[in-house]
Amino acid sequence: MSVRRFVGANSRDVMRQVRETLGEDALIVANRRTEGGVEILAMADEAIDHFEPSPEPAPTETPPPPTQDPMQAMSERLLREMQDMRALLANSQSTHAASPTPAAPTGTAARLRQLLWNVGFSSELADELLAGMPEPLARLDGNSEAPLQWLRQQLMDRLCVLSDEPSFFDQTGIVALVGPTGVGKTTTTAKLAARFVMRHGTRPVALVTTDSFRIGAHEQLRIYARLLDTPMYALDAEQPIDDLLGRLQGKQWVIIDTVGMSQRDQRVIEQIAHLQGGRSRVRLVLLLNAASQPETLEEVVLRYRQAARAAGAELDDCIITKQDEAGRLAPVLDIIMRHGMRVLFGSNGQQVPEDMAVAAPGALVDQALSTATPQREGAQRADAPMGMPRWSRDVLGQGRRLSSLLARLRQRVTGFAALEEIWDLASLPSRVQEARLDALLAGYPAADTTLGMAWSPRRNERGCDWAMPDIGLDTNGAWLALPWLQHRHPAGWQPRMAALSSSSGVAVHLLPRFPESDALAWLEAEHLTWVSQVPPSHRVLFHHERQTIRQLFDDSVLTHHVGVRFRGQSVQLWTAYAEVEDASGTALLAWYGEVRDPESAKVVVRRYWLTPARLGAEVLSLLLTQLQSEGLAALTRRAWQQLKEADSGDLNAEVRLLMASGVASVAGHLDIADDEEAQTLRGDLLNLLGASRRRRDTGMLDALIYAFMARDAIRQMGSVSREGVA
């Protein structure tokens, strides 16, 4: 037995015995206080691996009498556990030593993350991108190109660029290029000036330099000015631009080549303050050297933007220089994306003006992804922004995700920008909201954006003091983001349909009830497309016999079905139709539909419709649209309640209803769409809240409300911050 028992009058005495017998490295297995003092069980450290505990009785044997001391038994159990632990550690170390190279990443998301890391993108951006990867793409095998194409598109979507060259050069004003020393400001100044001269001639442009530190700096720019036949002026770094205004009369476009300063130079703040200190507004453009280290680029962006904010200015535009000298383009793109900057141009050589081009997202992303290098080693911490705590980076990341999400929704959903304007009204005094609302709705929607209208029933929603607004359909048949308030339409079905048809070109009408004779005659005379939901008791003529539409389909066997999203669930719509007439002899198609649970085949709801016979069975897609629009009322009620709870009592009722129905329309739009872009947007929206939701549509609704409220809070804090430093 390797375990030794020691007894002493006190702990000091018994520990002395242990050290004398087993040495300083002895292992204390157990101890207890006895009548005679203190008892300790101990053993030498090297004896642990050779310890053999007492044999345990076999299951079929009768246990022997308890002759072993309980303390001794406990010590044996502890030693057995210690042996197991040492064996486990030894096995882990040997496995690690045998395979020093980590295994290749498995799964589509892991492979894409590794690709991003290898080419130079940060793990922070990779996490943001891959968090919204659609499940169908994640399940594809490694041979499919679809995930890589999706990743390429995500990178392009996050890269904000100049829309076109004229939008930059056709604006009058003053542009100042700022950045560290050696980044290429003077050469870029010449390139931009040459581009302007090529478009507008030499007369309206002037060059200005504030660089009096470098030997020959003035002369270098003066040579370019002579070649371009444009005037050049020198300005002391501490002078405001207003000191030159007298000599700049008649110049429409002035470009300033500033002093190059390290991002750590305290004079950066003073330089930008001087540029912004006069009456003339100066547009700042930051130059970023693509060949610089990521840590340096991160610090440059942070310090220069901080200096701009301190001067009450914005620094959102940048130009990438020395692309031809960069081993990898991904690091500079990563920093631009994460900080939400806009790339104006890319420069890849010294020739003026050839070696500069308007930034193209596709080309920049392709160049970044094509420069894969062997796996980067070490902990992925080089991408951490300099001087920023973790929580600040988290907030920045959330802000970038929010900005990107809203920009993509603005691009996808017709009328989303108008919905944002409605939300902006909520921050105004109540007495101003109504007048601004009238002005905003007067120009909505544009005539070429609205194809149809899903009309809501002319009644208040159950338990509410408001009626569901009418939902417009864009040219693709998708819901518009901003609905129409019912009480702002003319009275009567025919006048209200005619008003929209003339003002907005609406040609498709999804009606909640069968139109009255004058409205039906007008629809047919105008050859417009329409469908109408009807109650089961509605009567039609079938083979010259008058009967209810329910009786018409009593014995029908439904054989045709399509998948559909209905009230947040994936279901099937089974349909049948028959040729009928109304009382006036108009040829119609009568439709019967059952919404069924695809698993249990249980009927969820039944619906009946009438459509013009001239449209044939192709009208089924409109029936689906009208069926799906039924879920918007419940989403609107949910949004209305959330907004009411968050309201301080100053929100106009019309504005609140448009806010609520608008986010409901957008959530419904994304819920029923099945394209890849919609899947990505759904993932990004639901990731905003973090928690999984039972229903996808309500989850996206809650996320949209959160996104709008977060946007408004950020804007509010931003205005307070600017007020404080102005």
C-alpha cells in the first residue's frame, strides 16, 4: 500500500512527519480530526501511477464485512480519479503532439470563414457575413460554387462605392485630401484634377497645397499644375481656406493637397479644424494605402475620423491608393466595410490620370478573394480595432449590420425609403407631424412603381379603432413598404379605384368583396385585372341555374395544389374552379380554395373567389397574393401595440398606423419570398434579436421595429454628439 497514515497532536506536527517521510512533494490524500489530534493520509507523488487499490467485489459475490476504514476507502477513490485524470491529460498531450496542424475546416460556413481569413478579412467581418448564410446554401457540398457566389455578393453589398464619376466631378465645391505621409496625396490630387479638366476644361479648377514641410512639395504640385494649365496656390497649414476665397473667384472646383501627418500626430486635429474653420464647406477624403498593415490602416481611419468629428465635420469618403503595391487587398476593404466608409476611386500606379478608376465592388472583391495565401498563423487578434474596447467594437459591428440591412431593404422593397421618412416624423412635435405627413403622402407612390392594390375590408379591425390600410403591389407583384390609409381614399369603390388608376397607373385590383354593378362595369370597360373574395353564400349562375358558390363546389374533388406561406406557416392551397355568370350575364370563374396543413392534411381555412373569365386560370397567382395579404392585419396589430407601448403620447395616430402597417408589409414581403436575397435578409433580421422565434413573420416584425428604433436612437445620439462639439 502506497498510502501512509500519519497522526500528530496538531496540523503542524503531522505535516512535519509527512515532509520528513515522503518529501516536500508528498500528496495529501485525506485528513480528519481525531480524539488524539489530527490524522492525515499521504503518499509520495511518484507513487500515484503505481497505486493499486483494493479489489472491488464482483456483482454476484456477497460483499465481505466492512473491515476497511471509511477514510481509507475515500482516499482510494480519490487516487483512482487522479490516475484517470493523469491518463486523460497524457492522452490529450500525445494526440496534440501527433497532429500539430489543425484539421481542415468542415462544412460550407467553416470553409468560407477559412477563405476569408486566408485572404486577409477579419474574423469579425466573417462572423457578420456568415451569420446570415441561408440554410440551403450551408447544406451544399464543397464542390458547389453557389456558396462562394453568395459570399462574393455579400461582400459587394457591404462595399459602398461612388455611383458614377460624374456624380463626383459635376458637383461644385472644395475637396481636401487627407492622410498620413507617403500615402500618395499629391499624385492623387493631380489625377483628380486631370479627370476634372478632361470633363470641364481648365478654367473652373484650382489646386491648393498646404504642405510647407516637405522639401520640394510645392514644386511637385506646381509641375502638375503647369501641365494641366491650372492655377496653384499655397496655403499655410494654419490658415483657413477663406483666406484664399478672393483669389478663387470663378473657380467651381478646388482640390487641396494637405500636409501628410502620422495618425498619431496631435496636429491632425488642428489641421482638419483649420480646413473646417472658415465659411466654406470643405469635403474631406481620406487616402488609404492598400499596402499598409491592417493595424496601421485601422488606426488611420479611427484617428482621422475622430479628428473630423472633433471639428464638427464628417469623414466618410476614401480613396484606395497603391493597389499595385499591395500583396492583399482584403485588409483595406475589411476596414472600409467595418467602418462604413465609401470608396470613391482606386489608384494603382503613378501615371496621371490613367492609373486611377472609379471603385467597382465586383472588381475589388474579386481582387481581394483571388489573393489567397497559405493559412495565417497565430490567434486571430490582429484585426481588433486599435484603442477600442470590446464593447465598442460590438456596438460598431451592430451599427454596421443595421446600416447594411437598412440599405439592402431600401434597395429591395419598393417604398422602403418612404417608410423611413414616416418613421422620421415620429421624432417631430405632434403639431408638425400632420402637415409633414400630408406633404410626404402627396408624392407617394411614383407612377411607375405601383402595379396593383390589395384592398382591405372597409371596417375597423377586431378590437381596434382603426381599419387596416390598403397595400400596394409593385411591378413584380410584391407588397410596397408604405400602405395607403383608407380614409384618405375617395368614397365608393368605383371612384377610389379610378383615382388610383389615373394617378398611379394601378391596373390590378384585389377586392375584399364583389364589386357593385357600377364598379364592375367600370373594371370591365377599362379591361383591368381584378379578383374578388366572396362569402360562401354569394349566388352565381351555373348552367343557367342560380345557386350559392358553396353549393357549386360541394362535391368537388380538389386535385391541384401549390405551396404557400399563410399567417407565418408553410401550407398548401388546394383549388378548383368553374365557369359561371353573375346576375348581369358577365362571364366569370368561380374559385374554391382549401388551405391545408401539409403534414396532417387538416383544413385551416376555406376561401371563395370570383374572377373575370377572360383572365383564365393564370389568375391563381393573384389569389395567392390576396390570401397571403390576410396575415398583414395581425402583424399590424402586433406592431401597433408595440409602438403604442413605446410612445410617449406625442405620436399622431395616422403616423403610428403607417409605421405599424409598413413594418408589417415589409415583414410579410420577406416571409413569403423564396429567393436567395430574401433568405439572407431574413437571417440578418432574425439575428438582430438573437433569440429564436416560433413564427418567422412575427420574429421579423419584432426585428424590424427594433432596427427602426435603434436607427432613430443612433441618429438622436449622433445629433446630440455633434451639438456638443460644434
